[in-house]
Amino acid sequence: MHRRGQAAEDDVSDAAWDGSYQWLLRRMVLAIRGYPAHRERISLRTYCSATGPRWAERTTTVSGAGGDVIQSTAIWVAVSAGDGRPVPLGESFQRVYGPSTGGRQVSARLSHPGPPGSVGRPWPLRAADFDTAGHVNNSIHWAAVEDGLAGLDWLPGLAELEYHRPILPGAEPELVTSQDPGELRAWLRQGPQRLASAWLTAAGAR
């Protein structure tokens, strides 16, 4: 997760794009063909693959010695640095990143169902979980998913994570999970509000 974020930041730096807004992650999908081995050298390539009125899709591919192993597709919403409201991408963004999309449009709509009525368990937050934007870093949500995945006898071939609401200081989220053969669903919620949801399936399950 961190390496993919760094690749995106490097791409923005190389493009010399001077956008004044910030980005909030809305949805990420990982298509997993294999897992790099310990200390294996990997390479990452990334590009803007689609846009919407106030969001953009970035595709990042992780390659190892045997070829491509993981591809992530993430939808990021552009928000004002002042009030956090979504803002149009603007001409400067389209000038730099529009050509790589080939005119492809993408929706930012979320699709996961709500959690079941079962009781969850507390998912305590740490001070180190919060980033410079003042909310829980995106990677912490994946840590909760991995906690639900631990102990299962399969690894995911496809993983989706949707971010419904930012997790802010003082929040007391709980983790709810649901399992079927080759499938794991997980939700972070606070009271009736969904904060994030994930859907993981074993290779070939869907």
C-alpha cells in the first residue's frame, strides 16, 4: 500500500503538476495473480486510467521476476484543502493526465452491502494511525482486513475496499466480519454508520 502511494506521488512530481487540492481514497480493487517473495526485487508502473467530474482512477501494476503479479485500481476524489469538499478536476489536471485515460469515464459510486446485524469487536485506534489530513491513514483499513484474513486457509485473488466515511480522532470503530468458503467480507463501523467495507475472494471464486 505504501509503495503504491509512493509511486503515485513520484508520478505527480515527475509530471510537475501544480494542483492545489488534496485527494481522498474512495475505492480500491486489487487483482492478485501472485505474491512477491521475501527480498524479491519488484517494479511499479502507474498511470491515470479514467476520470469523473471530481475524481480520477489510478492504475498501478506491481511486477516481479516472473511478470505482473498485482494490479491495483483506485478511485481518488479531489477535495478542497480548505473545507474538504469535492472539487472539479480542472483544465490543468486534464492537460497533464487526460491523454492517458483515452477518454474513459469512471463512477465513484460504492456498491458493497451493509454489515449483518451480528455483534462486532472493538478495533482500537492508535495515534500513529492518523495522517497529516487528520484522519486514519488508508493502510490502517487494510490492517483490519488482514486481521480478519488471518487463520484462513486461502489467500485472496481479488480484494476490494470501499471507504464510506473518514475515521476521525475520537472514533471508536468496531470490526464486523462474515465468512463463506473462499470469501471474506469485513466492515468497520461506528454505531449505525459504515466507515469502510471490504470483500475478498480466493482466486477463481468470482
